[in-house]
Amino acid sequence: MKIVIFLIAVFILSVSSHARTITDDYGRVVTIPERVTKIYAASPPMTMSVLAFDPSLIAALNFPFKEDQKPYAGIAASKPVAGGFFGQGNTPNVEVLASVKPDVILMWGKATGAETQLKKLSALGIPVLMVNNESINDLVTQFQLYGKLTGNTKRAQELVSYTLETLGLIRSLQPKLDKRKDIRYYFAEGLDGLSSECDGSFHLEPFTYSGAKNALECKMSSNYGMEKISLETIMLADPDVIVAMEPSFASSVRTNPQWQSLRAVKTGRVLSVPNTPFNYITRPPSFMRLLGIRWLIHSFNPDLIKPIDQEVKRFNTLFFPGYRG
């Protein structure tokens, strides 16, 4: 009996000596391993920020990368797909999570049904950290968190510095943008361009810094977005610019007779959102928005900011250090 008690005591001491606590963004004190080498994020935006920090940390993906994205994703491209919580009833595959055994799980604290999600993830016996993910500004605290989890504070500071630099540039341009007439845009999603976002959607955040105004007047039905919009509604809105998520739609709308009467089509102001290696605006709303905001400002007000060609090279070198394109 004394030997058993001794062994239990040794086990408890060994566990406690290899664990530590961390306070998440919601004030929860969570015990985590001393050394974190595997992270699972339950939503795509945070998986993407982990990818930028260090692809080798990703324990499982929310969805597989496309072939042209894999060179940028590096080692993360070969990780198993566990799904996640990102609208339309999606839930993680607990069997995959149990097999990859992440050291910590990250979840968006303000996601729809967050309390239920937390219970499901906590039942796995893996530490869960609730993270702010409401705004592009939250990239700063996310990168800092990854530095704390892994001890790689140098990498965290590199990404934080770029993020703060971009946010500072955006703020410096706002007074000039405020003095200009709003450019009215229609954000066309889907292959037919008949899905979009209503004001209040976090998918539209890059536009809020761009000196442009949503031509639509509609209400969100869910956080997922992609609200169905009739062509008649778009005709009535008659936007100055169409910003298309799908390159195929951007190409076809210019010759589609149903769209020809729109001001944006008549004047040739149809923009295709860059999507290499990942979309600059949303789906997922990732760190790529740091480039997307610059792209939008230049697209709407080219005299205020330079074209981003050179910036793309600097950005890719920093955020995809393993890429050799």
C-alpha cells in the first residue's frame, strides 16, 4: 500500500511539474502542457493564423487544402481533416481529434452556440482555450498567444509587428477616406454572384476600412452569411463597383445580358478578389485580410495607396516562410 501511495504521489508530481496554467481571452484559467507542439483550432480563421505562425503546430485541419494552396501550407497540408464549428451545422470529428491528440484546442468564444461547443470539446479531456476572433485586430492577441503556448516569442513578434504596421497604415488613411464620397459596392459571392453579405457581417470587415459603402440594405439571417440576393434587388441598388469572390463570375458578368444595365458593368468596374494562396477578403476571414484591405483601398482610391505587388512578395516571405514559389 505504501508503495502504491508513493507511486501515485510521484505521478501527480510528475504531471504537475510538466503542466502550467494560462488565462484565455475570456478570463478562464486553463491548465495546459508545459510544452505545446500540437494545436487544433475549431474554426478556419484560427487554423489559418496557426498556419502563419508555424504549420508544424497544426494537429488537424477544418477542411483540406486545394492543390495550389498546398505549397504554401507546407507540412500542414498533409494533416488529417477533423472539420470544426463554422456554420451550417458543421461539427468536428471527435474520432480524428482523439487520434491526433492535440495539446490544446482553440475555439472562437463568440461563435454561435459557443457554450454547447465548449462542452463537446471539453469532454475530450483536452485543454480548450476560448479566443477572441471578432476582428482583424484580434490577430495581434492570437499571435501573442501562440508565442506563449510554444515559447517562440520571436516568431510571434514578427507577425505582430507586421499586423500593427498594417493597422497603423489603415488608421492613417481613414481621415482622408472620410472626406471622400462613399463608393457603393456590391460584394458578389457564389458562382452566379447572387449571394452576398449584409451590414454587420464580419465577412465585410475589410470593406469598413476601404472608404466604401455596401450598396445593399439587408439584414443578416445568420453569422454564416452568403445571403441570397435577387437580381432585381441588385438592379435597384445599382452599385458603383462589383467586387466578385469568384473569378469565373467576374469574367462572365461583363458579357451577361442580365447584368448589362448595371452602372458597375457599364463602366467596367468589376473587381475579382485575389485568392492566391487564400482569399484576400474572406472564406475564411484570415490574416490574408491584411493584404485585402490594402488591395481594396487601392482599388477604390488608387491615389491614396500604391499597388500591392511588391507588398505581396514581402507578405508571402513573412507569412509563408516555407514556400518556394
